Amino acid sequence: VYPLYGKSSDEAELSDGLLYEVEQERKEIAQRREKATKTEQQRVAMVKEVIQEMVAHYARMWHKKVQPRIERRAHGL
């Protein structure tokens, strides 16, 4: 009785060319995944950088505009 999809030794009978193609395809897939991961990491880093810049900007604006008013009120207490 043979397995449903052929003899169990069929895999051993695959040509070297086919095995080479399969291995190359696996390498290409791994490279694409790695590249996609790097691209995603770059996007995340860029978003974090923009957020940090905006937080710093708003902190400077607060120190220029709001803090002096609060300090004047505090001196009046």
C-alpha cells in the first residue's frame, strides 16, 4: 500500500535542479521578509523621531507662553 500522493521515496528522487530551485526560492522569501522587517523598523523609528520632535516643540512653546503666566500668578500668592 502506497501513501496517497505517491511512494515515500519520491522525495529522494527529486532532481538536483529542482532541489536547487526550491532552495533559491526559500532564500528569496527569507530575503524579502528581512527587507520588509527592516523597512518596518525604519518606519517605526521615523515615527518615534517625529513624535519626539513634536513633544519637544510643544514643551518649548509651553515654557515660552504658559509658564510665565503661571509664574506671575504664583508670585502673587
